[in-house]
Amino acid sequence: MTVKRAVFIILTMLTFALFFSSIIRGVFTEKEMGRKHTLQEGEYEVGKDIPQGVYDFEVSGNLIIQSKSFYNGSHFKAMPLTKGEVIYIEGEGTLHIEPAQNEILQLCNNQQYVIDDSGYYQVGKQISPGQYFLTYESNGNHEHIPFVQTIDNDSNVLETYYLDEQKKQIDIELEENTVLQVEKTMMEEVPELKVVLQKQ
């Protein structure tokens, strides 16, 4: 066998090895991202204990996650988890996470979107772009005020909306390819609080 032929064979084998290893890594990553994960009290590093990705959360029991209180049956939609981030969970219960479903929100007969869960909602995919009145319902509990803002796809804040008892309704415009961030409150996932978008 000539030296040139030997070098050619070695290079060919290396090329195939790199090609197939990239395919295997891709399949492994997709399988990991497609999995559901069940977490309990403890610390979890993204990229090590949990694959990086965007997840829907569901809580069984009562937990504190990243200093925010969640109660039995609470949800958080499309939470981005980035490599190297550490998730802190305290309390008695279980956090179930799965890759974000990004369900389309249904417009009610009175032309309202009623958002029951904190999370990140894509304008143009889950919510129609347009002009809205932003308000909230809290079943008479005046202590809890939602936090709402729009961000771009790079997580840059575009607009923050300040609701309170004196200003319970705000005119807003939701533009295509932006994200509506909703937090029922920053410290607590209050079950009875709902954020409402009324089409103008």
C-alpha cells in the first residue's frame, strides 16, 4: 500500500467518524430534549443534570423554585433554561418539566385571551398581534398585581406594563415575532390571578 493511499484511507475514515458522531450526538440531544424530567428538592445544573432547553413546568405539592412560591397544580409555560444555570428547588413536592408545547391560546367569544399561567408567549404563533386592553382578574384580592412585559427573541425588554389598583387597564400593542412575558407576581404563582388581553 502506498503512502498516499494510506493517508487517503485514514482521512476517509476520520471524515466518516466525525460525520456519524455528529449524527449520534444530534439524536442523543433530541432524545434528551424530548424527555420529561421529575425534580424534587435540591440543586440542578442545566447542561449536566437537565438538558438545556425551553420547558413547561407543572408543580405537585408546594415548592419554592428560584425564590418564587408555587402551589399544587401551578404551571409555568416556556421557561428557558440555559447551560450553566443552577435551579434551586425547596419544599415538599415535585416539579415536572417537559419541552415547551407552546399551545395556541384560544380567543374567547368576547374577544379575550385569558392567561391562567405565568410564562412566555409568542406573538404571531400563540397570540395574534394587534391592539389590546391589558388587565387582570384577582377575585377581589387587591394585594396581587401581575408583572407583564414584551421582549424580543434575544430577551431584550421592549416595553414593561405597570398595572395597579389605580390603573387596572392599559392600552398595549403586540407586534409579530415578539414575546409576551407574564408573571402572576414576581414572588408567588397566585392561583386565582388571571391576566386578560381584550381585543380592541
